[in-house]
Amino acid sequence: MLQYKAGYKFVDGGVHAQVLDFPAAITCGADLAEARRLLAIALIDVAETCFEQGQAIPQPNPLVTDEEMDLEEPIYLHLTASMDVKE
């Protein structure tokens, strides 16, 4: 499990959300609950894309912060491994 930092900015019409130490993971939602849910999905999608393209994912940076965000909190990326065995 990797712990990144999520940032949320309340804007007219919704909530802008991004993973501060995984910049490609970004989204927005109508409210905080939706923004959190969509950001978790975005983080998984971006991480999977990195793996599929043979790229490393960014290392979490516990010191990262963004003063423009209204709320910052941890967001977790759980990785699982599997092996398809074909006979």
C-alpha cells in the first residue's frame, strides 16, 4: 500500500480533486464525497496506465502540500499482484 496526498479545492459548482504527489491523477466532482470517489478511481487508472506502459509510478512524498487546496488528506493506492497460468 502506498500513501499519497489528495488535495481538494471547493469551486463554484463542485470540488476539484488531485493527488498532489501523483500529478496525473486529477478529477472533479459535484461534492466532496463524489470527488473522493472519482479521485480514487483516477489514481488507480493512472497507476495501471503507468504499469502497462512500463513506466514507474511516482514515489509518495509526505512533505508535498498545495496552499491553494482547501483540504488535504491521505489517499491510498493498494497494489495486488497476480499471475495467469496457462497450460
